[in-house]
Amino acid sequence: MTKVNFYDKVNDGLLKFAVIIAKTDGKWVFCKHRERNTYEVPGGHREAGENLSLMR
């Protein structure tokens, strides 16, 4: 099983990918994957030089 940890602060250089979990008007936001018949949370790998900011 995958273990998930949550941090308030982290060194930006340690981040390899981002996962975005969002809720609006009391509903969770999911995206339909174009290659699978599934709905998933948005996310992806880090592009070279990309700044990943942690926002609340």
C-alpha cells in the first residue's frame, strides 16, 4: 500500500511531481483520463525548471 504524507513546508528542489486536490461548491474536482475510462485527480511530473508552489 502507498503511504501518503502531508507537510506544511518542503524544500522545492525535493518535489518530483504534483497532485492537485480541489473542492468547489462542495464538490471534488476530478479529470477524466483520455487514455483510460477513469476519473482521477489532476497532477503530473515536474518539467525542467518548473517551480512548484505549495498553496492552501
